[in-house]
Amino acid sequence: MADPFEVRMRFTNLLTHLSASATASIKTAHYALKHRDMDEDLHSCIIENLERGNNMNNRANIMYFLEHHADINSKEGGHEAYVDMIRRDIQRIVDAVAQSGANVKVVRRVVMGLGDKGVLSAQVTAGIETGLKEKEDKMGKLLGDDDKPEDGDTPVQVDDTRKPTPRTAKGSVSKMDKRAIEQRIEEDRERNKRLRESVWAVSGDDQEEFDRMWEEETNLSEDERVIADEEAEERLQFVRYYKSTTLGR
């Protein structure tokens, strides 16, 4: 029997290193399935990673992972208890991922996906959507028209466990924050790449034509355009969020 401490540490490491790669999420979900005898303990690792100091990008990646986690464990041979735990703690998960209005679109997309698959009820998804809109309104008031917090507002922190990064000599975002932004952009690109690959069923002979059409953006479906626009808006909001929290502007 595997050592419970080692299993927990390994699973935590997998969660910490999640990325936009579907392979990473599936690998992590299968690891949890393999150690289903520790289901409550491993589920608690997910909650802890969301609530205890992980950065905005990692919270988003864990949120996307949960959809793969639910998919795998809803199927025959899966472990339904994991899905029940997601249902039970979905509001807590949402609150952790969408702290202070960050990652709202990520949460919305995953929650809608879980609702479409029957993991979450229509009543639950509607309640979550109401809360997400409130967070968006709060974020809008914080940023203001010129990306500045309104008078009297206190800028929220990027992570609850650390202080805002001080303004540099030139008033620019720190290198750490720039890396976080660049990482988020690359992960969004990777997810969009996977999206177009899933929407287009192409053979090897059609691949070159498929790539050309995507690059020219001449035949995108409406859903693809909406998602691409949302990703672009989320990146812009992500940059504004860092400016407001780390530079106070």
C-alpha cells in the first residue's frame, strides 16, 4: 500500500505544476483515480491549493483540471465520489478561484461545462452566475475607467498570503508579475489551439488547409470567436488587475 503522505505530496506537486496542457490535467486526474482509497484526502489537497497562496494562474489551471477530473470519474470505471465532492464544494471552489473578481471567465466557462454535462444542476449554475456577475461589477468599480481604483477603495492583493509587490524605480510591473502575465497569455493560446483542434475534425491531407484557414481567421465559428474574444478580454483584465494591485494605479 502506498504511503499516504507520499501520495498526498505527489498529488500536490501535480496540482502545483498544472498548465494549459490537457495531458497534465488528465495525468493528475488518473493519479487521483488510482488512489481513490484516499479520495477525501486528495480532494482536500485541491481545496488547500486553491485557498492557500497559489497564484492566479495556478488557480485557473486547477479549475480547468476539475472538468477533466469530473469527466474521468463520471465514466464507467471512474470514482463517482470525486464528482460528489466537486458538487458539494463547488461554491467554495468558485470563491477561491475567482477571488476579488479574478478568473471570473475561467470559472464561468468551467461551471457552464459542468452544468452541460449534468455534474451541476441548473439551479446551482444560476446561483454561481449571479455571484460571478457581482464579482465582475466589483472588479469594474475597482479598476475604474482608467484602470485606477475608485477613491476610498482598497486594492485587493494578488495573493492573500503575500504583500503587494512594491512599485519599481520606473513604476513598472515587477519581473515576477510580467512572467505571470506572459505565462497566462501562453496558456490561453494553448487552450485556444486545443479548442480549434477539437472543433475541426480533419485528416492529414486537410491539415495544411485547416492551419491556413485558422491563421486567416476566415472560417471561425461563432462559438470560437466568442471564446477568443473572452480570452483576449481576460488577458487585458489580468494586466489591469496587476497594475491596480501592485502599482496602485
